[in-house]
Amino acid sequence: MRTQYYTASSVDGFIADPDNSLDWLLTRDIDEKGPMSYPSFIADVGAVAMGATTYEWLLEHELSKEGATWPYTMPSWVFTHRDLPGGPGADITFTSDDVRDVHRRMSEAAAGKNLWVVGGGDLAGQFADLGLLDELFVQYAPVTLGGGAPLLPRRIELRLEEVARNRDFTCARYTVVR
């Protein structure tokens, strides 16, 4: 079991633009069966964690569509201090508990599968600060944003393990150096 941060980034290191938009990302060409693709990644995930901003983005942009359902079949934890609405058909736990405690609960729920820190970068950094983040997968889109939500807003030493091209994206897998 590994704790992984799987995300997309602009080449200048932002996961969302200054308006918290992903428009720059959603128009890019990617092969869903290609290297480091989402379907192959998610198949090994047993639990997910995300911050309130990521959760609110999902509510506004994905779950607001008619007939939309929660995109994850596995248990999900949303780290927040806000009062947020539940997602349709979702196994979601809203928490402001210590990351270590939630990581333990996620590990139990994942039953040997990997844990995915969906986003944002600060939440992934909190896992890393405690020695709980094992891997980072980044799909770099061919765009610069000049600002926005950073990929990881702290220093973390990484070792490059794998690089591939998936159509418009340069994909990289790193392990966290402890």
C-alpha cells in the first residue's frame, strides 16, 4: 500500500489557475489507455482524501450536471473546517482531524490498496510533512499559468522513477525521499 498524490500541473507548477479554474487542463488531449493514465491509476486505489477546495470544485463543476454521481466508489475523506453539503451517492467523511489519524483510518478502509491524495497541493504537503506520502504522479500540461494553486507549496525531495509521454502530457512518477 502506498500513499500517492496523482495530479496534473502546468509546466510552471500550478494545479489550478488564479481563478481556481481547470479550463487550461480540460481541453488537452490524453490517451485514457496510455502511460500513467487515470484508469490504470485508480484501479489500485482503495481510499481517497481531498481538501475542501477540491471537493467544492467537484460539486460545482462535475456534480452539478444532471444525473451526476460521486466519481469515487471507495471511501472518501474531505479535510475541512467548513460546513459542506454531502455528495450524491457518496461515502464521504468530512474531517478536521489530524492527518495521521485520518491516514490510519484510510489505510484500514483501503484493505491493502493504495491511498490517493486527490488534492490540493497543501494537503499532499501535509501528508509529506508527516512522512506519509510515498509517491507523486504529475501529468504536466503544455501551458504556463503564471500563478494559482501550487503543485506543492513546500520543499519536498523527490527521486524521479519514470517518465512517459501521453499525447499532450509529459508524465512523471516520483518517490518521496525520506
